[in-house]
Amino acid sequence: MKTTNSSTPRYGFARRFVNFVAVLAVFLPAIPAVAEGQAPIVAQIVVLGDSLTAGYGLNRADSFPVRLQTALAEDGIEAKVINAGVSGDTTAGGLARLDWALADSEAGSGIDLVIVELGANDGLRGLDPGLTAANLDKIIAGIKKSGARVLLTGMKAPPNLGARYGEDFDAIFPRLAAKHDVALYPFFLEGVAAIPTLNQKDGIHPNREGVDIIVRGLLPLVKALLPARG
């Protein structure tokens, strides 16, 4: 009886399939390595502030946002710190440009954290603490609505405005932090205010050394507030 070769194509397919699996086994282990080599996800941080964070009187490289980004990088944290500081800005000004600041992120990536550093110019101008509080209240609520976390930095009123004004003004920041359950750094200029060697000639704005002290003080809170990146 004559046999046929009807089974040959089936065996040929089987051999090709085995070869395919063998090749696939060689390349599959390389797939995770490709993924690991991709650019890391970068944390997005906005600093919404006034001249203290804008970098008044400093080279850009010495401004608070740049020094903070550098400090994070030195700790192995990839972050983009966006400078949304405007010299002379009040809490009203910060509120007016909040939406713009929150939109200033990398395409396809939302803001993770907003550091709110506003109120110093309200105090210098002797503005009603009630209005300052109302503006900051709306700013914090707007940030939380966007899904970003908030780090509120406090400020102290100038002593020449009197004890009553100082008490009302200084109380704004812890009260709002408690109301909105957000992180608070009690005084942005902690360890720097009124120390001549850490400030510029105007005695108000920190120099590079002063900025670095502020960054060191805030760094643990900033790191704790950034979401884990898998």
C-alpha cells in the first residue's frame, strides 16, 4: 500500500512552532530590561509664590525652585519644580493665576504637589487678614480639587503693624492647614529671617545660602508628600 505525505506539512508546522518558541524564550527576558531603561516618571511640583520663591535678586540657578529640584535629584528623586512665583504678588494675585499655574505641567502628566508661599506682601501692605485668609482658602480648595497635594508655608506679620494684627495674621496659616487637612511648614523663612549673612542687602530676600537653608528645612516634607512612583 502506498503511503502518502499528508502528514509532512503538519510536522513542518510543528518544527516551525518549536523554533518560534525557542526564539521567543531568548528575547522575552530582555523585555523588562527595555522597560527599565525607559525614562522615569518625573514628579511635577509647582511653587506658587511671590519674590521669595521667584528668585528676586538672584541668578536663576540660585532660586528656590531650582535649588529644590537639585536637592531632590541629589536624593534620587526625579522632579520638575515649576517656578510660579511672581515678585510683589499678594494672595489675591496668586488666586487670580491659580488655574494658569496648575496647567503648567508636562503633557499628559498632572501636578503632584503645589507649594503655596504667599502672604508676605499682604502683611507688608497691612492688608486685612480676613481677606488674606479668604484668598488662601480658595487657593487651597482649588489645588485640592485639581487632585494635587498642598504644602502650605506660613508667614509672619511685620512687627510694626502691632500685636493684634500680628496675632490675626500669623494664625491664618495653621488654621487653614487644619481646616483643609494639608501639610504646613509654619514659617517659610525659618532660620533665615533677620540674619544679615543669609539675606540680600535689603534684609528681606534670602541670598543663595539662605535659600539652601529654606530648601533643607522643607525637603523632608516635600519628599513625604510626593506620591510613590512604581
